[in-house]
Amino acid sequence: MTQPPQTVAGLRHLESAFFTYGNEAAGPHVDRFWELVTAESLPFERKNVLGDVLRRGRINDAGEYEVVVDLLVVAEQEGRITAEEAARLSNYIGRYERRGSRR
């Protein structure tokens, strides 16, 4: 049996893993899930990683990098981001990869 998280960082990682689908997917079922979370006053909120990265102008960490790489094409195809935003995100991916190769 898996041990529960022993640190706050471990708990945050578990929370992030649990909410990955709800933060990355789209559709009425995902919207309904977040409506129920809000209705129950649970202390969680939906994250828009692509929007956060676009506002900030960079990818901060490996978790954001993975989300952006996974969602870039699908988000553009579904109309969640524009072609210009997709190009910017692609640029941020390249910058993040180059930054990582210098470590």
C-alpha cells in the first residue's frame, strides 16, 4: 500500500496529480465538476496553466512545461487559444528547453 504524503510538498504534488484532468480537459463534465467543487466550498480552484504561462511570458517549471507541451495542439484545435498564442507558447517551450540544457 502507498504511504500518504509526509510533507506539505508531497501533499501539493498529490493534489496536483489528482486535479490534472480537471485542469487540462474541457467540456460540460469538467465544468460541472468545478461547479460542484465551488458549490461545496471546497478549497480548490481550477487552474488555467496555458493562460498563466501566456500572461507571465515564460514556463516556470517542469510541471508547466509538460502541460503546455501536452495541450498546445489540442487547445489550438479546440479554439481555446489562438494561432498567435500557440506560436508564443511554442516559443516559451523552446526557451524552457534551452534553459534546461544549460544546467
